[in-house]
Amino acid sequence: MSGQKRITLNDIAVRLGISKVAVSKALRDHPDISAATRTRVKKTAESLGYVPNYMARNLSARKTLTIGLVVPKIAHHFFAQAIEAIYETAEESDYEIILTVSREDESRERRQIKTLLSMRVDGLLVSLAQNTRRMEVFKEVRDHGLPLVFFDRVPEDPGYSCVTTDDRQGAFEAVAWFASRGYRKIAHIGGFPHTSIGRKRAWGYRRAMEQFGHDIPSGFIVEGGFSEEDGYRGLMKIYDRVGLPEVLFTVTFPVALGAVRAMRELGKSVPDDMQIVSFGGSAYSRYMKPAISYIDQPAREIGSAATRMLLEEIEGRKKSGRFIELPGTMVPGPATGKDLESE
């Protein structure tokens, strides 16, 4: 019952006429307490309805066996997969996850970090919000010695541990796949350049275009966020400026979905009028109509690797400052006439 008084160690001590310390030790089977007293204390605790405060117990041991997790969104294939793997990996080591969602907002992300710190988590796993520029709260975490690992969206600072996809190489392979098949007019809807994935994926796009000797006309690159709405607005902007390109490379899968919506409104077909290739996809991408090409990110592997890295730092087995990049895999969509001619 919500109004029922919570039974404490002191209640048991008063009932038995012994000290609160003796009760605590008896419940933990401490050798300082005789077997007879331990049995008496446990029976009394059960009869009174005592429920152990595990959080308090863990705090006294300087560990809460909890990990704080901050992600920008959860209605996203990559983060859904990564979060599931994070939970599974943490549970293998008897850790619980406290999940928070910044919803792509820097101030909310900062508040959530402070809330998690007040809950005495043993470490933090963070994927940065798209508009995060200030790193003061994370520097404070690092300066206080609390283990912190970034994943997917990471800062470029050698003092932090990070696990991410090889964004440069993945973007290069996505664009090179089409450029090598004769496509020249390849546009890019990118993320914000202050973010790691926005900057690195744009680098891979430019590098592939340069290697194949393709110009990037003015208006072929639009920078923005990572949502469907950003993809919709981005393609409309490109179409107004230069018309439809042959191929559109998008910084994320949701951006690609927004571009598909724009194509439908324009009365155009994917892939016949324009191919789309996104960084990141979904297990359901193959069933989409139209199906699009994508770089398959190892979301579960990233989540598991980031969690293992954090646990190693929590347990003092490894130091911070490690950086891991896992490769993505190109998954082509349906072939068009041009693709078949190039075979």
C-alpha cells in the first residue's frame, strides 16, 4: 500500500534490541555476526516485510551498477538496434541501463547528463545531439574521473573514448559505387558540419567525386539536420536550384525517407528518375517501394563495443582515449538501365 511505512534497518534493530550495524551485517551474512543472530535477524526482517534498499547498498560500496545512456532519438533503426545491444551487453555484467533521450536538443542533453550524475551512475554512454557544440559538461565529467564513452555521433577529442562507423570510408564507398557505374550528377544532403558524422560523411562524398573526376556544381550540396523533414526540404532545395541529380547521397536513412516523400510530390520515380543512397538503412529497406541503396551500419556491434569499452574503464582495466571505427557495408538497391549497361 502506498501509505504503508517502509520498514528500515533501525526498525529491526529496535525489535531485537541490537544495533543497526549488527542488523546490516547479519543481512549480508557478515562473519562478525553469529549464525544464530543472522537467522534471527532474517526471520524478523521477513516478518516485518523489510525490503532491502539495493541502491543505498551499492552507494555504500561506491558503485550503483548502473550506466547512464543518452541518445538523440529512439524512433530510428540505428539507435533502436544499438540500444538493444547496449542493454544486452550491460546485463551480462549485471549492470542496469538508465535511458534518456535528448530529442536532438543540446540543453536537454546537458540537463540529462547532470540528472544521471546526481543518480550516481558508474559511467555514461552518449551519442551527441545534432546541435551540440558546447562540451563543458562532458569535460566536467571527464575531469571528475567518471568513465564516459561516446558512440556514433562523437567529438573529435583524443581525451574521450569513442566507437563509431568509419564514416569517411562508408560515404566514399556509397558515392564511388555509383560514380564507377557512369553516374556523374551526384548530389548530397548532408548533416551539420559541426557534427562528426556530418563532416566526415561529406568528406567521403567529396573525396569520391574528386577521385572519379566529377565536378560538384553549386547547389548540389545542402547541409542541415538528420530528420525526414530535413531530407524533404533538402531535395526540394536542390530541385529548385539545379533540377534532379542522377543520384542523391543522404547523410542518414531518415533523410533519405524525406527525399522519397519529396520525389512523390514532384511526381518523380525512385530509382528511374533518381537513385537514392543513404548512410544507414533498415532491416526493412529491401521491402520498401521504392527500395533504396544504403550503407549498412553495424549498429549492434557499435552498441556492444561501446558498452564493453565503458565497462573496462569502470573496472579500471583500460584507460580512456580509445577510438574504434567499425566498417559499414554497401547494400545496392534495384538496378536501373544505366547500371545494367555498366556491367
